[in-house]
Amino acid sequence: MSACWPFAWRPSWLQPRKDIGNVVRERLAGHALYDGKRGSNVDIKSLFFAPDPNRCMLKSYTNLKKLGSGAFGSVYKAQCRLTGEWRAVKKLPLSDVEDDMSFVYAELEAMIHLHHPNVVKFYEHFEEESAIFLVTELCDGGDFSELNHGIDDPQEVKLLIRDVVKALAYCHDHGVAHRDLKFENCLIKESARDHRVGKVIDFGLSAIRSKGEDEHTWLNEQLGTRFFVAPEVIDKSIPYGCKCDCWSLGVMLYIILTDEHPCSPDAHKLDTTTLFAKILTGRIRSRPLQEADVDYDAAELLQNLLEKNPDDRMDAQGALRSPWLADVQDSRPKLLHSPSTSDPDIKGSFHLSPVSQGMIRRLATFRHYSKFERAVLTLVAHRSEDTHVAELRDAFYTLDVSQSGSLSKNEIKEGIARCGHAVEDAELNEIFSALDADGTGKVHYTEWLAATMQPSALATDKAIKQVYHYLDIDQTGHIAPHELYRVLGCSDSVQSVLQLGDTDGDSLINEDEFRVLMRNLAKRLDQMDLHPRRLGFRLPEVNSMNQL
């Protein structure tokens, strides 16, 4: 792995080590999008903080195998004891970075903040005296250096590039600059039937914009990897924003298409000072594009991404709308299994639109769920495998017409309209408020999944085991009232759960009781098949009800 350009700002107030969880929670509250007054405490960000961070990592993961080391830590492949799944565990030694904890805070903060199909999924973290462990999904299909040597299909290369651009568009819309985009930090995850997906990883150098900061000039630290660093990052006199990532994207794409650096034919032989001079003042080389027979649309995209002036540079959403990326057809498998014609959420609507009647019904019903029901759905949705929620992901992408990586209120309204329904503004506000669990004014991917997934997912053995293990915070083998309160933050909600689940009256919920509770919960939610008019919809009389 490439060493990072070692000019990181080291804030003096971070010298004494603080409690990591508390620092990250405070930093999250200061984000430009976050509104704690509007958010709930059962959004996925809040749920990440409920487990005891000082629990032993080795009690949850086994069979650790080292995959590699970087500038700030090591990465291991590890097997989850609970589910048997393989995950990636990144170890950041606190003793090595005690005087510069900003990188540790930044990575954990970004992982908790970001939820998108093309950003590596974060599961949990563990804190020890000497190290912190970040657990994410395992992407074992190689990195983007494979794209100009190991993957021959140009359409698949284009799709994987688009995956990363989608991730960037989402990050930038949520005020996150990655600042170290390169081949090693864009991984490929392989799933069923050779289905490859691009994922962005390693947010150790990232920054999240705070309230009041200008989106174009809120950064000034000199960070990154020298081959991919943007001109404005090199120039100390120029404050910069998220478009530094778009330059790095352009460099990656140029190398993929030509096997050369855009600013120098022998960039790998140049010392840092000389390379930086070429990046700052040299012209973007056109001959390698001609020799590699790069088509017009790709060359135009590169020209727009490699503008030296960030004000003139194309942003990530613009790149997604460019002809080279916008016209590519995604032929990758959508589902692990073919959609069943008996599935009420797919029947009659799947062939017309990824947005089904069943999804919209559950979307509107979500506001009627209790705090515990929303928390459980959010946890199960977050831990769902990509292939099991593929149709929900496709519907999410379909509704995201702005290509920002999240859904606005108007996009939700349009989704309801696509299924032939109309909804009053007051009802729409109520629906959207329930979906926007973290109060950002946007519906994130995990929030969408929690609201639209089928309730039967709660009754699977895997889901029951994972949620029970999560709620058993003290790892005593049962769920106590104080553990429920730590998650739900409401005594009334705790009492309601105990009334439903504590069948032997000992004020505790054991695993057998919890299994019954979850299965009953799945049945109850599945039966909340409300008529559209009770959900606030106006529906023409001629429309059929048999798909609801």
C-alpha cells in the first residue's frame, strides 16, 4: 500500500487521549446536516453507540488472518463467531497515534456517518487500551488496479467506476471529503454469479464539513497519496473542498484507460517535488489518450475531472450524468433468486418499475411502528446481505433522480405517485419524518431498507440471533431493562417490550422468549396491511387493490 503524503495537520487539543466514543458522538452532532432535535435515538448512527465499546473483540471474532498493513494500522480477515460470516477487521494501534488521534476519530466518524451500497459497510468497533478495532464487510475481489489488467470487459470496468462515483456523490452530498482516493482504497466485492460491486474504503484521512463551513473552501490540510493528490491540495495558499476527490478519480480513470499518469509519462520515477510541479503547472497529456484510442465521451469526462481549477472541475454528480457513465447499462444480476410471481411486493409491478406497491405500502406504514419495532428493523436492514435486498436497492437508485445517494421528500413523493397514489402534504411530512430517523432532512440507504424490507425478515434465525446478541449488551445471556433503555432511551418503550416478551415475569428476556417475540412481531407487522386511504393516500376508484 502507498504511504500517505506526511503533511497532516496535528491539532494540539487532541494530544491527550479522550474516550473515543464520546469524542466521535460530539463530532457527529456538529455536522452540517445533523439536527439532533429532529432525529430519533433509534437511527443507525445512535444504535452504533449502544454496545459496550470495551467488550473483548476476540469473543466476537475468530480465525484472524492478516491481509496487509498501511500507514496507520493493519487489516485482518476474521470470522464472526455468531454468524460464521467473514469480515474485515482494521486494527489501529492507539499507542502509535496517541499524539494524533484525529485520524482515528475521522475514520470511525465517517464509518458511522456513511450508509450507501458503494461505501464499505461498517458493523461495529471495539476499544482496547492499546488499539481500536473497526469491523467492516469483507471485499475480497481485489482493488481497482485490476481494472486495467485483470478485468477485460470494458462494460464491467465502466460499471465499477460508476459504483465509486456514486459513492463519491453520496459522500460529497453529506459533507464528507475522502482525501485519499486511489486504487487501493477502491475495492471489488464479489457475490453471487460473478456479480462484482465497487466499494470505497479507508476514511482515515477524510474530513466531514461542520455547520457554518463553506462547502468549497473548508479544508486546508495537505494530505493524500502523491500520485493522486489534487493541485489545490498541494498549493498551501488555496483552501479546498470535496472536488479534490474528483481530481483523484480523474487520475485513476486516466491510468486505467492509458496505463500512464496524466501529468507525466514517468511519474513513478519522479521525486515528490518534481511530480508536484508537473501537477501544478503541467498540461494534461492528450497523446496517451489518442494512442490508447480512448473514445470521445471518456476523454471529455477526463478533461472535466482533471481541470486544475476546482471551480471549473466537474463534481461527482456531474460525472454520473456524463454520457460515458450515464449511458452504460447495468447487466449485473439483480437478485440471488428469480423473483417469485407469488410475492405480493413484486407481482405485477416488477416488470414495470423497481418500485413496487408493497414497498410503498410498507414505506407509509413505517410511521405507525413503535420505537422498538423501528430499532429492530433498522438493525436487521443494516446487517442484510446485498443480494437479499437487491430489489430494494434498485428501487432506491430509481427514486434517487438527483443521484445524491439519498432520498429527498420530493423523491419519496414521486415514488408514491409512481404507484398511482397521491398523498397530502401533511401526510407526506409525517411519513418522511418517520423515515428520516437521524434528522438530516434526507432518507439514507439504511433508513430506506428498514422501512421497505418485508417484516418476515425479522423471523429468520440469523436475524433473531444478531438482534438478541446486540441487545444483550452486558453479555449475560439475557436482555435486562437497563439494556433496553440504553438502546431505546424511553421507559415506556422498555415496559412495552417487557410486557410482550417477558412471559415468565422475571423482568428479563431470555433467548427463547426473544425468539417468540421476534416471530410474533414479524407476524404483526406483516398483518398491518392498511388500506391506502388509511395511509393518507388518494387513490382513483378504477385502480386495482389486489397488488397492495
